[in-house]
Amino acid sequence: MEEVSDLEELVMPVLDKYVPQFSGLIYTGTALLLIVLISAFIHFVLHRVVIAWIGSQSKGDRRIWRKAFFERKLFSRFALMLQGIIIYIQAGLWLDADATLLPIIEIVAHIWILFYSLLSLFSLLDALLDIFQHRPSMLNFPLRGIFQSIKLIASIFVALMVISILIGKSPLILLSGLGAMTAVLMLVFKDPILGLVAGIQLSANNMLIVGDWLEMPKYGANGAVIDIGLTTVKVQNWDNTITTIPTYALISDSFINWRGMSESGGRRLMRNLLIDSSSVRFLEATDIERLQRTQVLAPYLDEKVGELAQYNHQNQADLSSLANGRRLTNLGTFRVYLEKLLRNHPDIHQEMLLLVRQLEQTPNGIPVQVYAFTKSTGWVNHEVTQGHIFDHIFAVLPEFGLRAHQAPTGYDMRAFAHSLTEPLTQSENIALPKE
């Protein structure tokens, strides 16, 4: 190299004149010192001046990409990679081609460059992931899994390059040898391969994205998805515990995604009210007159009373017997009232299915099911709305002459025992006739 010859022509004559026995060693030391000084100066300029200036600019910058690149240390790692390139170039410039240290420095510089190139790629991918996470249009793509796959492939490639540099063989020779280890590699990288395929399927079919509420009892998962990785999906449960699920399990097993409920704008309300069957009866005229003062029921009762009166008159029904003719029942009127109540409730979604139905009788009473959808999909607001509705329902039951069924409690047992002992106590207080 011409540069080396010029340096040797400048330095070696002086060294040969004064210290001929140590001229080669001193020249090598001088070249190494020059490499260290230049590298230290470049390191100072890059890290203390350039990167420090970029950091100060990014703090007040609203552009996400600049802040993401700096926080992920992309500039710092890229600068270290450049320093490795500069050291490699300097070694070729200042050291003699026959110097013992030259191949060692070149090998170390090669590995240095590959290592920080890999880290720079990692920083670039992490920064891009941070940028894309601020774009709603990119949330449907499993970018973290794809980027982790790229990191894995890049790491394997760099590892092969480092091994080839250390043993002095071409990377192609190592790749040809890996063909015989395909089965072993498939076993070692089974989860990443399955995870990559699963991530692509999840994205292509729009099955799961970060932020979805996932329910998967098999893995004890019931919460929001906070991360979709190459091999695992992290779910933050409702109690703030974290559950990890293999990514491929989301394809091979079934799970519930509550995103559809959130996007529909309505959350289902389905609850049964158990009515004591012994409280079901026909409505008397006084009951009808009282219930007609209920605003939501008045139009229905006016129409229904006229309809039943006309039917009974046409069929000459003998109303002296309860078995004849058609009559209003308190349970049927109560079901109509519940439907009217829900139809006029401001927090119930009127565009979705709404019904009040009577189910098959059970030993615990007659189930009356309320089925509707609340406008709020949030859990707290949904429960508040549901609580208000059923508070009102339980309170209005006596107005219809109905009772809710419940198992006997301690209070019921004490009342029953008191009813049995009260007549006995009264009889004991009566004086018995004298003989």
C-alpha cells in the first residue's frame, strides 16, 4: 500500500538510525498509538458532540420518529459501528502488511462491525415498532412478531459470519453443513416458526390485535392483550396478573375476543328473575284501575281491557268462573311492563335485540328473563345500568302482587318458629278449669 510505504519511508529511517534493534517494535507501537488517538478523537466527536446535539434536538421535537430513534440508541450504536470501520481502515493504513497484530485487529474489527450492525438493526426495528404503534392503521399487523423474526434471522446470519471469521472459512461452507442439521434446527426453532406462521394468520384474518379483550379459559387468560410477540402473547387479566399464551395456540385452540362487542356499541344484559309461582293470579278490577295509573302501562291496559271484553262478549263467556274467558294476569302484565320499561330506558340500546320472556318453570320458581343490550360497553357503566334496572324491578314487584322466590333465610326460620310458639304461649296463659 502506498500510504504504508510513505509512512515507513518517513519513520523507519529515523528508527533504524537511532534504535535499529527496536525499530520494528517502536513503529508498530507508534501505529497502534495513532490508531487509538484517532479512534478516541472520533469517539469524542460522535458521542459528545454529534449525538449529544441530536439528543438535545429530539427532546423538544414533536416528531415521533426522531425521538424513537434516539431513545432506542440507534445513533449511538450506528456511531460505534462506524468506529469499528474506521479502526479497520486505520489498521490497513498504519500497520505493515506483515505485522503480527494486523490480522488480529482486522478480525476484532470485523466482529465489532458485525455486532454493532446487528444492534443497530435491532434499534431500527424497535424504533419503527414504536412509530407504527402510534398509527391506528398499523395496529392490525403483528409487527412485533415480524420484527422478532427478522432479529432472529439476522442474529443467526451474524453468528455464522463471526464463526466463519474465527475459523477462516467461507460462510457458504457452514451453510452447506447446516443442511444435515435441518431436523435439529426445526426442533430448536419450532416455537419461533409456529409463532411466525400464527402471527401472519392472526393478522390476515384480523383475529387479534393489541388492546383486544381475550378470554381463553384453557390458559387462565381473561383480560386485555398487551403484547403479541413471535412466540408468546401477553394478556393482562382483570386482576392485573399477566398470562402468557403460545402464539400458535391462538390458531390451534379456540378463544373469545370481545372486540366485536366493543365495536358493536352494545353490551349484553341477560339475567333471570325468579318469581314465586304461588303469587301468580288474575288481575282484579281494582288492580287494573291501580295499574292504569302507571304511565307506560296505561295505553296497553286500555287496549287490552277492551280487547278481552269484546272477546268474552262475543263468546258469551261465563265470567263467574275463573276458568272461563280470557283475563289479564299479574305476571303477563308485569312482563309487558318490563318490556315497556326497557324500551323507554335511556341507557338501553334500542337498535339491538330486546325481549322479556318467560322460561320453563323450575323448582326455584318461574324464571322471567330480561334480555337487552346496554349502550355502554364498559364493564363499570354496564353493571351500574344493570343494577339500577333490577333495583327498580325488585322494588316494583309488590305493585303487581308478585313475589321474588328465594331460599329460606335465618330470618324466615325465626319467623316460622315464632309463629309456631306464639299460639302455645297464649294457651299456657289461659287458666285451666278446676276440678
